[in-house]
Amino acid sequence: MVIGVGIWSMFRTNRGTVGGYFLAGRTMTWWPVGASLFASNIGSGHFVGLAGTGAASGIAVGGFEWNALFIVLLLGWLFVPVYLTAGVITMPQYLKKRFGGTRISLYLSVISLFLYIFTKISVDMFSGAVFIQQALGWNIYVAVIALLSITALYTVTGGLAALMYTDTVQTFVIIAGALVLTVFSFVKVGGYSALLASYSSALPSATVSLDPQRYNISPQCYIPRQDAFSLLRDPATGDLPWPGVLFGIAIVGGWYWCTDQVIVQRCLAARSLTHVKAGCIMCGYLKLLPMFLMVFPGMISRVLFPDEVGCVVPEVCKEVCGTEVGCSNIAYPKLVVSVMPSGLRGLMLAVMLAALMSSLASIFNSSSTLFTMDIWTRIRPQAAESELMIVGRVWVLCIVAISICWIPVVQAAQSGQLFDYIQSVTSYLAPPIASVFFLAVFVKRVNEPGAFWGLMGGLLMGLCRMIPEFWFGTGSCLFPSDCPRLVCGVHYLYFAVLLFFCTSVLVLLVSYSSKPIEDQHLHRLVFSLRHSKEEREDLDWKEEERARRARKQAEEKKREKKQEGMAEEEAKAGICRLVGWFCGVGGSSHVPEQEVPEAAEQLPDISEDPVWKHAVDANAVIMMAVAVFMWGYFA
């Protein structure tokens, strides 16, 4: 069904231009935007990671999801209007226009691609593999290679429109399947009140060390937390302390929702700013669901299968799930295999595959956009549109190959709690990027040296924490890490707040002690000047002009060659035409001069119909009220 929708949208949309392939021709309405935002965010890593952390420590991990209800509103109301009026396709492109130079945008492109390949793709593949192994007993390589191949097929051929239509289908599949499992789980455990009563007594039967010389097992390693049903936990002793949950998650979420290419690209594809805002509201409401569809089922899994999901003896855990650290990651797959009737297990497999494919496809398309628009155009400024289309597709295939080679590493790195792993890595690398984007959009005085040295200082500080933590290992309850307390003793969410603050101070100090950027370069690039009608003199105009001239010369040379070898052109093999159609380039290799690898010259209109503007504003207020109630109820 998903492949069918992908093929339908491939025929339906214009894939032969940069705007058509990378931004779906800017024609998407609010509901595919909202569904695509949600589906891009919810990968199989969420099913395995959220349920696993829920099984291990309770509902606090749901704070990562519910924090997003506020952050998506910042995206739709504050950030996207600036990105639209800036006329950009990628986030590094925005920084290049805002600050000039190339070093900031190049750094952002490279670190984004690094994060995509080695955290998002690897985590999704690992969690998908955990599920498939538990449910079907397939060979891990066969399963992942098949999934990656199908996903790459409709990403390569269809572009962003294919992704957003298939995302819409997959969102409904994900929610329906997870809802069915949640109902079965609650029926099996006896309802919410029974879960409240029995979670605290979900203890494994084996709690005695089999090798006292090597390790001892203290009761705190296997007794469920007393604050398992609290979102806001003690600031000193909590596993997710409440100041970190409120402020640290907001910073990491700000990077993800407001500056990450995967997310912002979906908003830039919307028909108008009102559709962007409505899509963000839809996504916000959908983000209420993971607590009920993933975290609670994870806790139920521990109640139903304490010996497997809650295992504590390393030798027993190794038997159950193949890793000594603990088996909380199998909470969701175990529930599917044991609780669902045999006919519905296929539905849940479809849900997990939909989540995995959707998340991977989003990363493939966005990293292809980043590589093509920000790195390839730097290597070959004369690249014609047809070349950019083909390079974008080939890059997707390269990522697939890298991902498949990375599978053994993912298999070896079966950390105790998958969700904690990805959030901690993000907390060490993302806050400097969030800081620079926030200041770039809202503070006119920030300039290129300030932003660059802020990013470098933040990166150095983040690596000083991340490298020792991975060198010494994060440790576990039975085997504590040897990492010095001074370095690793600060909770990663507190570290994210500290890193954001330090980067912001450094950016402002360097900016205020160097020459400011004049207003003529900032029209429609900062929030305060988003409605400006004055002509902007882009700081990167020389580079753009050089690239434009190079493309023009390349086109003229191609035209001369074409005239010389017209006879050969007519004898062109049918296979070449097929490849051209597959890549959306079409038969003609002539590209009009105005179709350059930039967003459209005509500025997107960010004016809104007053009636619909007030309608989405009112809905945003209602959604915030719902979010505050949910936080208060489960606090």
C-alpha cells in the first residue's frame, strides 16, 4: 500500500526541478504537513526506546514527547516565517545568507550528515532489528537490507512529495496499530488502576549474583522507582530531574523541531504560512499519543514479563536478549509477540515497518538535500539542474550502503536504554547549533565571527564531555563507570542547559566586540525585519553570481556539443531515457536559466487570511491549555 502511494505521488508531482523534488513544489496542505512532521519524528526507535525506558523507570521519558507541544508552536509562529521570507531550501543555506562566508554553513552541513548517519539511521535500524528478531526470527541483515532498499526506492524516485503522501498513510497505520496493542495490553493487565498497583511489585525472580567476585546486585538495581508515575522528579536524585526535563529538553527540542533539516523541510513545502501553523498544531496533538501508545505499554510489559523485561542478572539477560546490560529494550516487541492475537501480529509488524521506513525515508531525503545544495554546489558550482537531481539520488544510495556497513557496529552497541543513548549524544552536540539559530533569527547584532566561534567553542565543550563518557562507558547499576565525577557527574540535560548558555554568551561577546552586519543585508532574514519590502543585498551574492556564471557557461558548452552531435543524440539508447525518467530529469537536458539551485526568486507571501489566522491562533492556545493540563495531571 505504502509503495503504491509513493508511486502515485511520483506520477502526480513535479519531480524534475529542485523546488519540486526537495520542497514538493510548495503545494502541501496542512494535514500532510502535520502527519509528515509526526511520522518523520516517530521512528521505530521511539517504539523500542520509549517503551524500554518506560519499562525501566516509568513515565518521565514521556516528557520528551510532551515538551514538543510547545516547541512546534515556536517553529510555526516564529522560525518558519523567517525561513520562508529568506527564500531558502536548507538550513545551512539560511546561515550562509544570514552571516555570509561559507565556514558556518559547511560545518552545519557536515555535522548534520554525521548525526543523521550515525545516530538517527543506526538507532532506527537497531530498534527495527530488535523487533524483527523478537517477532519473526529473521536474519538481521536480510530484514534491514530489504527495508532500506524499499525505502530508498520511493525516496530516490519520488522526492519530498512522495515522502509526505506516504508519511500521511503511515501515520494512520502507526496510530491504528499502536492503539490496538495498547487496548489489548490494558485489558491483559486489568486497567490503569491495576498498572498503578502492580508496577511497583514487578520484580524478577532471579536477583542473586552468579559471579560474586565480579559484581554484586543491590535491590535498587531491580526494584522499580518510587516516582515511576511522576513526570517531574527530584532535581538531585531523579534519573530525569525536573529542571532538566523542563529546560534541557526544551533546548534539545528547539534544535530538533526548529533548526533540523528533516523537520523544517516539511514546513517549507506547505502552501502558505497558515497551512504551516495548522500542520504544527496537528503534529502537536499527535505528540500527546506516544505516552499512551508506547510508554504505558512498556510499563505493562514489565508487569507481565518481569523475568525477561526486568532481568537484572547479566548471565540471564544475555540469554533473554543477547546483552548483559539489561533487556528493557525488548519490552514493546515482547508485548506484541505475547499479547496480540496471531492475525494482528502482522498488523503490528506493518506498524513497525511503517515507522522505520517513514523515519529513514525522511532522513534520506533531507540528507540528500543537504549534500546536493550545500556540499555538491560548492564542489561543482557549474552543476546544471539535471546534474543536481541525479547527484541527490546517488547520495541516497550512498547513505544506504554506509548504513548497511554500519549494522555490525549497531549490533555491538546494544546499550541498556536506547532512548537515553540518543538523547545524551544530542545533548552534547545540538545546543550550540540551537543557540546560534535562536540568536541569528532574533538578535540582529549577531555576526559571522560571533556565530562561528560560538559553534567552535560549543563543539569543543560538548566533545570534552562526550569523548570521556564513551571512552570510560556510561556504566550500569551493576558495573558503574570509571569516568571522573567532575566530567560525567553532571546529568546530560543539565549539561545541555549549561552548553546552550555558554555558547550564547560566547556568540554575543564576540559579536559585540566586532563589526555589526548592516540592515541592508538583513531584510527578511531576522524576525524583526520579516515583513520588510526593501531590497536585500545578500552577503553571499558574489559566490552565487560566480556559481550562476559557471552554470551558464556549462549550459552553453552543452548546447554547442548538442548541436555538433545531433545525430548521436537521436540514437540515444532507450535505457538512458528510462534512467532519466526514473530520476525525474525528463527527456530534455535543457534547463531554463532562471531555474537555479536556489529557492524561487519570487518571495513567498507570509500574509494570512485574518479569519484563518485567528482560527489557528485560537487552536494553538487550546493546544497549550491541553498540554499544561496533561503535564499538571501526571506531574
